[in-house]
Amino acid sequence: MTAASDSPWPPTRPVDVLAGAAVNPYVIALATLALLSLALAGGSAFAVVATGAFMTGWASAWSP
Amino acid sequence: MTGSINPAVSRVRYGRFAGDVVSFATGVLLTAALTFGVIGLLSSAVVALIGRWLWSAMVVAVAVWVSARDAYPRVPVPYRNVQVPEWIKHTFRPTETAFLYGAHLGVGFLTRFTFGTHMTFMLALPFLGSMSEIVSVLLLFAAGKCVVIVAAVAGRDYDEMERRLGYRLRWRSTGVALLRLTSVATSAAIVFSILTNL
């Protein structure tokens, strides 16, 4: 994936902002760390593994 | 995957595309389950022949290995360094293409390494308490991949899709580095949770 050099930045259409946020690496990282913290605090191995599974699927937008 | 399972490419209506997303998720789920089946058999054999401690040690060793890859891209890992073959989308209809892409990606090891969390969560699955928990985890894996596809829907015109994907997947090297660190932290948390029987 490469940046589209002819795309004006930042996007202004709500759908672009929303979809961009959905695959933004900072959002993915922060959401994952927040969920992991909750899962560890709750003492649930299932929740920890589930967070890892969702994260690895979600973050695949950023495969090399 | 985003440029192959997309209404701007397949020219299908949005309703039909929703079906394609379900087809993709089904493909991911089926082959991820198959991969787990192989890992589950291996895990059972190791536990039965030697002991649970060895499987735990193997999970720790592999988690360290793939986390090293997260940190340093030259560490070799058993993933094929290729994408899903292009001929699939030129040969099959959109719903079939979506299923086959999902099936290819669901295995995990047939395409490029993304993050070490994949290997770690797969190897940790045998530690979960029930089959319903395992299926739930695999469903979440498939759902995570679907977020990527749905977020790439950007109209039904190819040029518009490319332009708007530029907005959405605008490359952020610092963000990707943060994702790699997050992957290492997630693998560590998974290992901690299974070793301490959370």
C-alpha cells in the first residue's frame, strides 16, 4: 500500500474519516492495548487470546 | 485483498457485496479452523507423549521467535512471502473469489507474515477451556479481517476507490512501528495468560 500523492489531506467526507479511523494503525494499537488491559485485569485468558486474534486480523491492513 | 474484494472491482451492488464479505469471512473461518485442527493434533500428541510443559515451552519459544520478527524484519519465519494469487480474481465470480481469498488468508501461513500475534494466538488455542471459546476466537480473527475489507469500500468507481483508499490507508510508518510493538505486547500477554492459567 502506498500513499496516494494526489489525494488531498486531511479527508473531509465523514465516511472517509470514519473508514480511515477504522484502519488507522494508532487506533488499532490503542484499542488493542486497552482491550488487553481489560482482559488481563479481568483475569480471562480467553479474552486475551481473543484480543490477539482480532488484532492480527484487523491489523492485516498493514501487511508489508 | 482490499483491492480484490471490493464493489469497485467486482462491480456488484452493495447488497451483494455484503454477501461477499460473509463469503470471505466463511473462507477465513474454515481454513483457520483447519489450521487449528493441525495445531490441536500436534499439541495433543506432544502433551500425551511428553507432557503439557513441553507444549508450553514451545509456545513461549515460538512467541519469542515471532516477536523477534516483529522487531526485526530479517528474522526468518515459516510464512510464504507472497500474496493471494491474482489469477483467482480473474477466474472466479465475486462471491467465489471472496471465499477463496478468505480461505487462502485464513490458513495464515500461505501468505506474507503480518504480525507475530497470529502465530502466538494459534498456538495458544489448545490452552482454552472449551471448543466454543476456540470457535469464538476464530470468529473474531475472521471479523478482524472483515473490518479491513469493509473500510476499503469507497464507491463503485475504480478511480474513486483508489483515491479514497489513499485517504484511508495513508502510510504511517510510525503507526506501523507502534503496531509491531503492540503485537509484541499482545504475544507477551497471551503467553502470560496461558502460563499463569488466568
